[in-house]
Amino acid sequence: MTRICVDCDRAITGNAIVAAEGHSASGAREDMYAHASGDPECTVRTGQRGVLHRALDAVALAPPNRPHRG
């Protein structure tokens, strides 16, 4: 399986970090990966790399939406 970096859209050939977990028992939603910090192969498309990672972390940590029963 080829891992694609969420920051630069390039294949990750070395170490990778999980940027966001897929949270899928069936495996339908795969984890999202990024190059390790400081990896020279990663050329970020924008200067706001941390913004994406913080947003993905917030989604991963948010409680699941459940319908209101009243």
C-alpha cells in the first residue's frame, strides 16, 4: 500500500505519521498519513501545514453525533 502525504500529495517512502485515523471497523476509511516532521522529501503546498493537522485532530477527538431521543 502506498501512503500519500496529506501535506504535499507525494508518496511517503520512509517514516510516516498518522495525521488522522480512519476510525472504521471495516477499513473502508483509511488512516491519513503525513511525512515525519523535517523530512526533506515533503514540500508543503502551503505555509499552513499545522492548520490541517489541528483540524483533523479536532474531528478525530470530537464526540460522535447521536440523534436526540426525547
